[in-house]
Amino acid sequence: MSDYEIHELMVCRVAAEVDDEGVVVMGSFTPLAYASYMLAKLTHARDVYIAGFDAVGMQPIQLSFTGAEAAAYKGAVCRWGMLEEINSIHLSNNGSVEAVSSAQFDGSGAINLSVIGDFDQPKVRLPGGAGAAEVIKMYRKMIAYFADHNTRTLVDKVGFVTGTRWKVGDESREAAGLMPGPIIVVTNLAVLVKDDDDRPFRIESLHPGVDAQTVVEATGFELEVPADGIPTTPEPTAEQLRLLREEIDPFGTVKLDFVGGKDRLAYLQGILDAEWERGVAAVRAKTP
């Protein structure tokens, strides 16, 4: 299968980490993560329990800036407040996957969603981590994704630690009362994995057409390059692409993460216009 875009390959790779064990949580509206969960729910992880927008036990939804939240509540079992969610999932070893992205990410697994530069007078004030710190520390797997794999994002050491995995290896996590599981990073170039406290991230797979040296040069921290060869990341299947394009993300919402700053506003406007046109058509179809 070659008729796909890189964001679709990344969605499929993140979706592969979702299974029927534990709870998958959707935090802020992050289209790539949402599409990944929906794809898993519709394919190999049909029994996965998803909580999103405080809607618990939600069913698959179509990505939409104007309608996703309402759709999540419509099919859910119940609704929780933030305190209930934190106590029942985040802090109770029930979280399985909640993919995150950040402005900076380093070789220890720390993320920065707070500031770039001096904290009191930063160059950039970022939105903050919300529940990200608890998620990446407590959940069974830490999944991070980045649309642009470069040394400004994947840095030697983050400028501000919004959150960190703290313990990485299975034995050290279990000794601390945490669920064992790796850190998995999915980018537009490769998949990186860290599952040992004393070893660096290793390149788990390379996306089609990418070589290891390109990944090493684009990464600001040390990488372990397997000497016995590196697999190629599986490409999306025809059925995965159909589900993404026709049922999960017909407006191309996921691609927003891959559009540069200068073009992002226009791209977002195009999505909103398409959603509005569909809404108008639906109203007209029901009007006598």
C-alpha cells in the first residue's frame, strides 16, 4: 500500500498500541490521538474502554471541531467530573494509553508543555500540561507523537520539566507500585522506544524511505541503533485508510498537526467551512 500520507501511517502506528486492557483516555482535542483510538476501536480493539470529554465508555466518533464532544456524550455510558476521572483512572493504575505531544521531549522521556526560555520572562508561553504529568508517569504505556522530527523538539534536555516517566524499566516501575510499560515515540520519520532506565532510546522501526542516519541527525539525544538491522514501520492497509478517510476523519482534521503555522489558519477555516456545509445540507434534507 503506497497511496497514503505520513499522518495516516502515524495514526495506524499509535493505534497499534491500543488494546483491550485498561482505559484509553482522550484529553485535549488532539486529532491524531483521537483518530488512533477510533481506528483501534473499529478494528483490533473493539472492547477497549474509552473516556473522552469526561464521557465514560464512549463509542467511536467522527472527528469534528463542532460536533465531536456532543457525539462523545451521546454514546457514552455516563459522565464523570475531572476529580472522578483523576482518582479512578490516572491515580488508580487503570490508565492504559493516552498519547501526548509536546513542544520539547528529551532522552529521559521528560516533556515540556510550559515555557521556552526563562520561566519568568519566556520566549514562548505554552499552554501547560494539564493532566499530562500524571498520564506519562502512571499509565501502562507512555505514547508520544511528533509531526516534525527535529532537534528543536527532540532535545538533549527539556528547558522545563512539565512531566516525566520517572521510572522506565519494568522492574523499577513495579517496585514503585507502577504499571510496567515502555515509552514509545512515533514521529514522521521513525518509531523510538525506551524500556530500560540505563539505556537510551533505540530505533524500533524506520518509516518507508527513511534511513537510520537521518533519524540520528534529527534527534537531539543519544539513540541506540540496532546492529542487526531495523524493521520498516508497517504501512496502512486499504481498510485502515478507508476507515480513516470515510468514517473517522473525512474532513482531514488530523492533518492540521502537519500544517505549518502560516497555513494553519486557512486550513482550519477550510475544515470549519466543510463542517458547516454538511450541517446546512443535513438541515435542508429534513426541511419539508
